[in-house]
Amino acid sequence: MIEYLSGDVSAPAANTAAVITLAAPHEVLAHIVRGEDPNLDAIAGKHGVAADDLARVIGPGRRVLAEVDTWLPQDCTIGRLAEVEVHGICTGTADCIITARDAGGVLHSMVVVDWKTGYDDEPHREQLIAYADGATAAGGWPSTGAVTIVEAWVALGE
């Protein structure tokens, strides 16, 4: 079973519909997923965007990850992967895959997070289902029998 959540992860931020290149905020968020502090000036310079615009996704990104962590069993080891190439019903790059494994290494939970950094009225259900399919093809199904997929609109604070 794949559980689809959209808008259920609250990450209030300064609302902005400003569209900046997709690569820049995703690069910042990849650093956040890996537990690193991103060098905003370097990333902004690389992509030709303002560092202040990139800074707006850090807080919401961290809040999304913190909320997802509360969904996972506390006695499990949590793993986070950023920018994961997945192959299943299609090939793509999942922004973030979070896993929880018990002491024996058994996969208990899996959450696939897709960062949305612009504005779009349409949910991306098929895209996220494809990412979950690819993630389970590579890592197996969690013992719970479910994968949670989250569409996190970090630039819009939703």
C-alpha cells in the first residue's frame, strides 16, 4: 500500500510564489537532508539566483524532515538519502528517501519526500508513486506493508 499525503506536512514560511531555478533550492534541500549546512552564497552564485531566495526553503525543509521523524518508530535507526536515482515503473530522481530499520536491520518504514519549490495547482501523485515504486524495487517493502509519499511545498509553506 502506498499512502499519499499532500499538504499534510505543515511547514509555514514566508509565502513566495517567486519561481527560482529548480536546481538551486533542490541542491540546498539535499544538503539539509544529509544534515549539512548549505553554502547559500556558493549555490546562489552557481545558479544565478539570490541567496535570500534560497534561504526561504531551509526552515520549511527542516520542519518537514522533523515532522516525518515523528511518524517513525523511536527504536529504529533512521536513514536519509538525498537525490536518489530510482528505477521502477519509470526512472527518476527522488528528492529524499527516509527509512527506519529495526535493530535487526529489518526495514520497518519508508517515506519518500518530493520537494516542490514553485507553484502548481496539480498534485504530482503519479510522479511520487513512481518514486515509491523505484525505492521499494531497490530497498524492498517495509514490514508495515506501506510506503508514505509526501509532496512538500516548501517555497509556499504548505
